[in-house]
Amino acid sequence: MATDNVLEIKNLHTYFYTDGGVIKAVDGVDVELRRGATLGIVGESGSGKSVTSLSVMGLLTGTKGKIADGEILLDGDDIVKLTKEQQRKLRGSKISMIFQEPMTSLNPLKTVGAQICEALTLHQGMKGEAAKQKATEILEDVGITEAARRFGQYPHEFSGGMRQRVVIAIAIACNPRILICDEPTTALDVTIQAQILKLLKDLKAKYKLTTLYITHDLGVVANVADRIAVMYAGDIVEIGTCEEVFYTPKHPYTWALLSSLPQLGVRGENLYSIPGTPPNLFADVKGDAFAPRNPYALKIDFVERPPYFEVSPTHKARTWLLDPRAPKVEPPENIRNLRSVQEGNV
């Protein structure tokens, strides 16, 4: 059956088998990415965001991680079933990824031009002058001036922001269908962050990319995403359009994340932080994983994992508060006022 989804993750379970036991890093994730859209996955460190992206990229080899169950459908084909060699051919050509740290993503012993040409040779068979010309054009596309000269320079000759542009150039070199951006602005200052996000938006339009952002920064997804998935303890607890998740959130964890936004802080008071710590993923989580940190938790939250409740055709959340039998609980006042705060900052 025809679908607009270029990527579908179904019931994904990615576990790490360690000497200390099994870590259920991703535990039953379901998410869809529509062609040409931008999805942001947000959550605290350790929530399973990056492991989800590594699972999609087939980059768990060399770790103790393994996809224990589930499907990852690229244009309807399950890439989990592919051989390592088949997965390697997909990387760069159909799915590409920008990693968190530009300082360590590049080979310090090779020129930046050679590293872009390597991707072009591997996936498109381009060599020699043709590869060099194409690589130079891509460097220009990502905003590097004097691209022909800088083609022959090494990573240490570039600033952090320029190194990130080179990493982006390598990622888009072979016109992938999907670009995964894993914390693409983490190591950069605020001004450079804004420039990189604008660059990624421009490249998305020019190269007709479908993009997946992995971040803990709600400000980033607010600027780039069409839809937002909120992840906690290896599971998607809420998903909806950007407007729905920001202005009508339903899961208490989403409320807590939004309450941590600096613009919701009160002058003279400490910024809000979520109490407690995420669960130990070595142990089986009973009920709602967020329950021990949730001031709105019901008794059933500690006993039974909630199903998804549909808020709208595009919005659903995994919380017992949406059960028709549950007591009516309003989100915190600062969340109810978020729209007016945002509009006041424009």
C-alpha cells in the first residue's frame, strides 16, 4: 500500500548486553517520518534518542547493542533484515547522519576535501577531478568561502562552526533521502547555533531532505520541526505537531521539560529542574516509567503501563491522565501561559 512515510519505526527494542545485565535503551518505540517533513525527538540525556538514531543507521556494531525486536522500514523495506554490507551501502546514499561532536567527527590526518571525496567515491563512483569539483560545490553550499582553497586544508585549520559545516557537507554529499541530525549544535556557541540551524533549513529545501533531529534542546525543535516526539526511558511518551506539543501538551513529562525552558523562569528564582533521576534501565520498569518523578501520578501509574490515548488525529500521549475515568488535572500555570510568553518574546 502506498504511503507518504519514508521511514517507519515499529515496536523497536534495542538492548545492550553487558556484564552487569541487559540495558533496555529503546523499549518499544513507534514513530513515522513523512516524506519531506522534519521530526524532532526530544528528551533528557539517557532517554534513548541517540540509540534510536544509531539503530536506524545500523551503527550498533562494535558496541554491545543489538536490535532485539521491531522493524525499521525505509520506503517499505525492513532495513533491520539487511546484511552489514547492504546496510553500509545505505549509509550516506539513502540515510546520512550528522554526529554530535564536530571536533571528533573528522579525520585529522585527511584534508576536508579528501573526506568529502571519499563519500562521493564510495557511494557514487566519482573520482579525480569530477569528485573534486563536486566536493568544492558542496563546500560552497554549506557556506564555506574560498571553497577551492579550503578543499586542501585539514580540520585543525577550521573553527568549530566551520568544522560542523564540513561534517554537514559530508553528510549531504550523496543526496540522501533522510538526514539525521544528532545534537548538531551542542558544541557551538549561540550565534553559530543559529547559523547552523538556518543552514540546515536551507539545505533541506535545496536537497529535498527529510530530516530527523535528535536533541535535548526544545528551542532547537521549536525552530525546525513540524512534529515532535517526546522520549523518556526508551519510549515515546507523547507525539504531535510542534503546535500541539508546545501549547497543548498532555504528558506530565512534557510539562516538566517545557517548564525547564529559561523563558518560563521567574526573575530572582531558581530555574525549574525535574526532580529525581531517570529509571535504572537494567531493571524492568513497572507501570509508567515517569511515575516516581511525577507529582501528578495516579496509583495505577505505579502498576500498569499506560497505552496511547489519542488527543487528535496527529496527537497522542501515553498517560493515564487521559483515561476518561481519571480525575481532571490541569497542566501547570506556566505551561497554560506558554503561548502568551512566546508571543511576548517575539
